[in-house]
Amino acid sequence: MFTGIIQSVGEIRRLEPRGGDLRLTIGTGKLPLTGASLGDSIAVNGVCLTAVSLAADAFVADVSRETLAHTTLGDLSPGSPVNLEPALTLSTPLGGHLVSGHVDGVGQVLDRSEDARSWRLSVAAPAELARYIAHKGSICVDGVSLTVNAVDGACFDLNIVPHTIAQTIIARYQTGTWVNLEVDLIARYLERLLLGERAAAPSARGLTVDFLAEHGFAR
């Protein structure tokens, strides 16, 4: 588990194809690895990866075909900057929100504009994620815990404060940038809970308007 509070911007040092998947070597920048152990989880642009090798200022992680198919990690190249966060501990302040490191889909930056010292971002999410994105709710973008300022269908707006711009790869976002998205963990479990006994059916893929109306949640 993570908090969505980025602790360092690292960089990709090496990408090594391995039988259809990928092995990454990632420089950790200012993130200390002195207390890290093999098998530890580190979020890379919001993707939970397992450290299979450690050095003083870098670690190696394998990226499966599943992860490559559902995240932006396959688009990285040597020198690409990446957001890094180690897994939280019981003593870690929960400054963001609970983040699993399991990316739900890839979105795209539609617009970036300045608003005083902050930035306004408009992002398009995959249509199937729209039901999880709520006004003033939480969303994780490339591993960064952010608050949704407005939502319209599958598009949502964000306000990025100067500290976040300076300490994450969001500073490099342009119109058209692809980003990893993880919706709020509670929203996903709530949907499954509302399905009740229907959740056991092989075809139960999610809530529908008809289902909500039948159970008094919609008209």
C-alpha cells in the first residue's frame, strides 16, 4: 500500500526485454535505499513493483506483460523521469489517500493551463472508470494523490499546487501526455459490496442503472 505522496523523482536507467516482459533498472534520485530489502514494493509512476535487486542508488524490477498492457511503463525509455514512493509502514503519515499501486487504466491530459501559481489539468479517463470518479473525491495520477475539482462524464479537472509541480513528473505534462490512473480504493470495494449475492455470478461486471433503480438507489 502507498499514500500517493511522491518521495523522489527517479529515472529509468535501463530497459531489458525478457521473453515478452521487461526488466527495469531505476535510479532512485533522493530516495534512500539504505533500509530497503529484496522483495520490497516501490511504486513507479503509480505502479507497484517488486525490487529484485538493490544498489546504493538504484533498484531492478520486473514488469509483467499484464502490467505493460495496462500502464504506461512500456512507453518509458532510458532517461525517462518517474515518480517514486516506497510502501507505507504503520508509522507513515497518511498524507494522501490509500493507494494500492494497481493501475485501473491509462488516461490522457487534455489541457494544461496556469491558475495563479498552480496549474489546472483536464484529464480524460477510460469510459469504464467514469463511475468511480467523483467531485472532491480522490484519484491517483502517475502515483500522485490528487483531488478531483470537477468531473464531466469520463473527464475530470485537477488543481496542481506549486509543491507538487516541483516534486513530481507532473511538471513535464503536456497536452496529450498519457498517465496511469488508479481510482479510489473505497469506491471499487463499495461497488462490489452493492452487488451483494450478484457478485458471485460469473457475468457480474459492475453496477448498472437498472440494478441501482431496482434496489432503490436511483430513479
